[in-house]
Amino acid sequence: MDTFLHLMNGGAGNLAAYLAAHVLLCLLPAFFIAGAMAALIPKASITRWLGRNTPYRVSYPAAAAAGSLLAVCSCTIVPLFAGIYKKGAGLGPAITFLFFAPAGNILALAYTGSILGAEFAFARFVLCLLFGIGIGLLMAVLFWRDDASHDAQTDTLFAEQASIGPAATGVLLSLVAVLIAGTLKLWPLTAALGAITLPLPWAEAWQATLFQWVPFDAAKGEEGVSVQGSLLIALLLLIAVTAWKGLENIVEGANRWTWIALGLTAATLVVAALRLTPRADGLEVALTGRALAVVLAMAAVLHHARRLDADAWRGWLWEAWRFVKQIFVLLVVGVFVVGVVRQLIQPEWIQTLAGRNDLMANAVAVLFGVFMYFPTLVEVPVAHMFLDLGMHRGPLLAYLMADPELSLQSILMVAAVIGRPKTSAYVGLVAVFSILAGLVYGAWVDGVNPVWIAVGLAAFVGGLVAMLGWMLRRRVATAHA
Amino acid sequence: MKTVKILGPGCANCRKLEAVAREAATSAGIEAEFVKVTDMKAIMAYELLSTPGLVVDEKLVSSGRIPTQAEIRQWITA
């Protein structure tokens, strides 16, 4: 019984820590950005660059951009992947798109940054972009005959043109400003501009009760629940109730609950950006530069959103709400389970297996990523757990690259579209490249001279360009033969 | 009798689209047969780049979004 309580406590503690201010300031805006991308960016504005006759130097970056901007959910990933492969630019760009989508989308980036650090998110982004294009090119080279056989088909699907409107651009940029204002750890955002003390004498006692409910060990990297955290959790529960009534049928129009839910969301962001400290005489509320910046950025969002037409903003809110329903619930359960499991894993195991940045450790990390399937974004708290338990950051990156790419589910899906031989090649390449990425980033963390890393990556890119040249010559030669 | 196909692997938007389309048919007083297409190969036979897709009598009328009831009523009464 004691063990059970201990495990439950670990789960609850982990969950409470993940609902703390800094995570919400990243996640809430990220959900709205993801919704805006899905609803407000016309797909044709990017897919027009993915047609059959687009040159390689355009189609590969466009495929990466599509992965980053259009593919926040599986509704788009599979059809777009199959479409690019069969009716558009071909196997290479399709693979680049598929590989980059889980790592390059806004939710994954923002969440990785807030949990594992901005530097880590940046490394994940850059290495996934580079290796995504690399794997795409390699696949195109390996199976160059295959694309040639598709050339006869038409690509009317990719002929449509569209561009993103000024109001939608304004909404997207100001949402990104909310995200940046909420998460960047820089002066003047962190400065306190003034403080007032609310006469709430029970604040300190409430804090003590919270620490008693969710005991934590700062040495193990655990966070407790603060007074601010408890307020945020209460606000989140209120949003959950009101959003259900206000956003479920938003496509048909807004109602009173819609505005209440949105108001509560804005209030949550402001509370998360303030600094609340319980004192003997009450609750000290410090107005931070961050709170001011968040309010200004939200005002900008409102200003631009008012210029959207009804269909556009309803679509935007619906997509944002859909992401919350689809991802947030699983994330909450996942974080709880991770907290429970963490109590059962001995740090020595992880340190022995993956405490250093060598080939073995990276291979083990990738293997774990292939055989484990976690719902969207849950791979991030899992990675955080490994980091706390002493995993080296190199293998950690290798794991984070392999896990969302290679689950049994995604492998089956890819096999249904491109067939078994190509899928095996793809899985092999992803495994090799993830290990490589882990080794490179691990070397960077260990302080290896950046010049060497740059030389290595440049040699890699050079090799790819040479291979591409060879492939083009082969195709031209075959066409003439 | 109209045949309405909902194309999508079973994501939230596909279920929502089916609900909206059924309501639209009921409110327009039209009898329609609803078919859910979840097989990826069958979906890709239509010209679309993102799901959910709505097909009325074998013609793709919308994809990648959830149309309003009014729009769907127009398509199925046309």
C-alpha cells in the first residue's frame, strides 16, 4: 500500500509540475498557433511548390516547410505524404516531409524548448532539417527508377495557387509574439516592475499544505506545486468546462461560453506571467515585464483576429480546440504515467546504458525509440525523465529523433503507401541518421571543437550533392536510352 | 437517393464532419446514404491532399476542412 501511494504521489507531483507557469505559457499559445496554421494557412500556398516539375532545390525545402507548417496532425500527414509521393514531387521530398513533420511543427518545438531547453530544441530542429533532406535525397537516389515511372501522371493536384492573407499573417505573427514573450528568459521580460501585497493571510498556510500534499525532492530535479500553480490548475479546470460548451460547435457560430472560455485563457496566460509569492502578511503579486509583454501581444492578436472573416476565425478556434482535445488529454495521462514509472527506474541503469556519448549508447537510445510508441508530444516528458536520471544529451537527441519517426504504427502506415522494400530502407536510414545526430550533438555538448563538427557536416552535405548529381545524370541517361 | 462519402482515417475532424453532414441532410429533408471511407488507398483515389474529404455522388466537394451545414445542404440538394 505504501509503495502504491508513493507511486501515485510521483505521478501527481510530475503532473502538477508540468502544469506550472512556464509550461502553460508555452503550451497554450502553441495550441492556438497550431490551430491558426491548420485553419488560416491555405495548403496550396506551400503545395504549389511540390509539383512534379519543381526543381530539387525548391521541392526539398518546400517539403520541409510543409512538414513544419501544414502537418501538425495525422489528418494531413498521411494524405499529403501519399500525394507528394504518387502525384507530386516524388519519393525524396515526400520522405523529407514525413521525417521533418514530427520534429519541425510548432507544438513539438515549443514544448521541447520549454521542457528540455531552447538549445536542445534548436539542435533537434536543425539536425532534423538537415538529416530529413539528407534521407529524402538518399531515398530518391536509391530508388531513382521508381520516380521515373510516376512521371507520366498529371499533377493538377499541385497546380492550385494561393497565398496567406494579411489578417491571417498578423494573427500568426502576434501569436508567435505571445509565445516568445511568455517563454524567453531574458531581461526586461524577467524584471519586476512593481509589486503589491494582497491581504490574503492564508496564502502561506496554503503553500505549506500544497507542499505537504505533493512532497518533492529538489535534488532530483522535481518541482513542487506553488500557490501560483494551484491557481493555474483551477483556471485550467474552468477553461475545460467552459470550452466544452463554447468551442464544441464553434463552426456554427460563437456563443456566450466561447467568450468566457477565451477570456479565461487570456487570464491564465496573464496569471502565469505574473510572479506570486506567499508572505507572512499576504500574497505578494509582482508585475513582471513578461506580464506586460504578454498582454500587449494578446491585444495585437485580438486586433488582427477582428479583421478575419467569420469562417476563418471559427475554423481557427475549432482547430485549436481540436488539438487541445486530441493532444492535451493524452499528454496529461502520459505525464502522470511518466511520473509513476520514474519512481521505479534506478538512475544507475540509465547511466550504465546511456550515460556517455558513444555508439553503443546512441544505438540503445534509438532502439528504445523504435520499439516504444508514445502519443504525440509525450516523448518529451519521457526524454525529460531520462535526462534527470542521468542520460547523456547526445543519446537523448538520438532517442527524440527516432521515437516519433519510427513507431510500429507509423512504419505500417508508410509501408501501405510506398511498399515494404522502400520502408525497410527508410527505417534503416532513420536509425543510422538518428545515431549520427546523437553523436554529433553529444560531441557538441562535450565541448568538441565546433570547427570539426562543421567540417563533418559540410562533408556530409558535399557527399549528398555529389550523389544528387549522379542521380540526375543517370535519369537523363535513361531517358535518352 | 444521394450517396455521401466521408473520407478520413478516423480523426476527430472526420467524425465531426460526419455529424455535421448528417444534420445537414436531416434538416434539408433529404435521404442520403452515408459511407465512411477509412482505407488510405481508397481515399487517395480522390484528388485530395488532406482529410477529411466530403464526396457527394462520387464528386469531391471539399477537403481539409469542415464545411458549414449551409454549404453541405447546397451540395446535397444540387
